[in-house]
Amino acid sequence: MKIGDVMSTGLATVAPGDTLEAAARKMDDANVGSLPVAEEGRLVGIITDRDIAVRAVAKGAAPDSPVRAFMTADVVTCSPDASVAEASGLMRENQIRRLYVVDDGSLAGVASLGDLALEAPASDAGETLREISKD
């Protein structure tokens, strides 16, 4: 099975120039803890609630500070044609719980550990979680 078959689509996104406050509001509205940062449909980073709290607010950043100053730009991605096993391997190798899916440079969706757990064999899903949770 391909990751494109199990990924979530229609993601809420923020732009690099959006404010931290706007990002936090969007997270609250969508009930999520992270948002892809996209520019003209292309994934350029990710911002998490932890980025906002620890990297920004705890260091005195103003709510109108731009997302680009606190986002993570180096995002692990895969193509929609990647197998669930390949995606699981990327998540284990990089110790991540979400894998962004990019199709020809454009953000197509995201696959979470939960998505993989539903599709991968139970032993593989368990191993992925163990590897992600390592120190």
C-alpha cells in the first residue's frame, strides 16, 4: 500500500510571514499541535505548538513575530508513491511522528504514526513507535 492512500489531505497551513499568534489560532481552530508552513503550495517548514511556547514565547518573542523565525525548515518528506513500509522506515530513522508528503514539490498531505499503525503490520507499527520514542 502507498502512503498516498492513507495520508490526510486538505491540511491547514500557515505562511512564513504569518504571525505566531495567527499560527496558534489556526492550531486551536484545527485542534492540531503542528502546521506545515507553505509558500505558494510548496512546503518550506513546520511550526509546532512547542516551537511557539519554547522557542518563541519563553524567549520573549512578540505574538506578531513571523513564523519563519521559529519554524523548522528541514522537514523530512516522501512522495505519495512511497510504500507504507518506506514511510515507516523514514519515521523510525528520523524519530518523527508525522511525515509530510510532497508531490512534485507541492504539499500533498501528511501521514501520522496513527495512520501507519492502521495500515502497517502490528509488529512494524510497534517497532516504529519504539524507535521514534528513543532518546
